[in-house]
Amino acid sequence: MKAFTLWWSVTILLGAIFLTDTGAEWYKLIVHHHLTISTNLFGTTFYSLVGLHATHVVVGLLMMLAVLAFSLT
């Protein structure tokens, strides 16, 4: 059980790092490079695909946190 909790926590941490890096990348693209969803087709496609993936990661992290909470009790 200790190994499961450790590796599950590492997986959650990696998901959180992905979301943090995605947010930082979006900030840089929007603020510094002025690339928004309405700029061009690349902006629309990029933000749609990465946003969908980020949403998937958020939902997965919430579910994984619930499993982690149950494993710690």
C-alpha cells in the first residue's frame, strides 16, 4: 500500500506540473505573443486541443485525489 500511495502521489504531482506549465505557456502566448483563440486557425486549434487535454487532466486529477484520500484512510 505504501508503494501505491507513493507512485499515485507522484502521478498526481506530474499532472499538476503539466497544468502549471500549460498555464505558464498560455500566459506567455497570450500576453507576450498576442496569440489568442481568435487570432488565426493555429490559435483556435491549439487552444482547443490543449484546453481539452487540460480539462481531461483536471478531471483525472480530481478522481485520482479521491482515490488517494481513500487509500490514506
